[in-house]
Amino acid sequence: MEKSAFEHFKWINESKATFENDKLIIEATAKSDFFNNCGPGPVSEEGITPESLANAPFYYQEVTGDFVMRAQVSHGFKDTYDSATLMIMQDFQVWAKACFEKTDFDTHAVVSVVTNQTSDDANGSNIDSDTIWLQIARVGNSFAFHYSLDGLKYVMMRFFTLPVEETIKVGLEAQAPLGEGGPRTFQNFSLVNKTVKNIRFGE
């Protein structure tokens, strides 16, 4: 993965980014996340409930029109909600992310969060691995998240729409909502302006 692929990238919440061979390693900072909670106070009496945060490192470029972004992601799964993530953003109130996360059920899973003012949170398939491929495809105001075990066959994890403009922020996010942070590894990154024929299939 060439460093030149990221020459137009910028930061929200800048962190350390290191290129090693074919890998981009972004350091997740402690207690960092993107999540817009539904209001003050807990949403349940017990268990972990997310706090509203917008402080995770997000390494992005602006993209106009339809696209497909994918990357192979991995990390150490140390703390609950640790994730290596692909993310899209209109602004701090309208955004979405596809995560490979250590869940509060102590699994490795593909997880999606879609935010239009407030955030939802949807655990997807559990994955028996420390690495996976993630993909985001855009067609107009419709988006689909996909994952793959081998980088060849992709399975849909989420399909949704958001009220976004033609140009949005697209990139990589590294989070550690409860933990002390650590490296998140991204490989085989690609970002291509194209319109997929079937957004649910992502191709």
C-alpha cells in the first residue's frame, strides 16, 4: 500500500499514522469514539452504555459522487469497543461507520453505527479472526456496508440512506471508547469513484 494513496488525506482528531511495508497503522487514542447518544442520562440500569463522543482519530479525504472504499483491517482486541473502522461523514451530526470491533459480548464482530443526529448501534456477524475486509459502497444517498473473510466474496452487513451532499468525508477511523488505545492496522486500501450495479451485493 503506497503512502501516495493518502496524499490528499486530512485529519479530524489527528493521531500518529505510520506506514510499514504494505500497512498503514493508526494509533487509537484513549477513551476515543464517534457516538451521538440519544440524550442525557443512562439508557438502561445496568451494562455499558455509550457516551456521546467525537474525539476518535479520523483520517479522511473528501470524495464527490459514488464510490467504493475497502480495506483489510486488524487490531489487538484489548478492550471493549476497540475497533478498526471505515467511516463516512457529512458533519458531526450525519455520519456512519463500519467497524471490526471487540463487542461487549466479548466477541470479534462486524458492527455498524448510523448517525442522523443520534446514533444507532447494530452488532453483526461474529468473526473468528483478528483480521477482516470491510467495504463501503455509495450510490446517491444510499450506502451499503460489506465484510469479507478473503477479500473476494463480500457479504452485506448494512444498507441505509443518509441526507448527505454530493461531497462527503470518507476514510479510516481508529477508536478505543473505554480503553487506553493502541494500533489499528489497515492494509490493501482502495478508494475508487464508481457506481456499483447492485449496492446490496456491493459490486
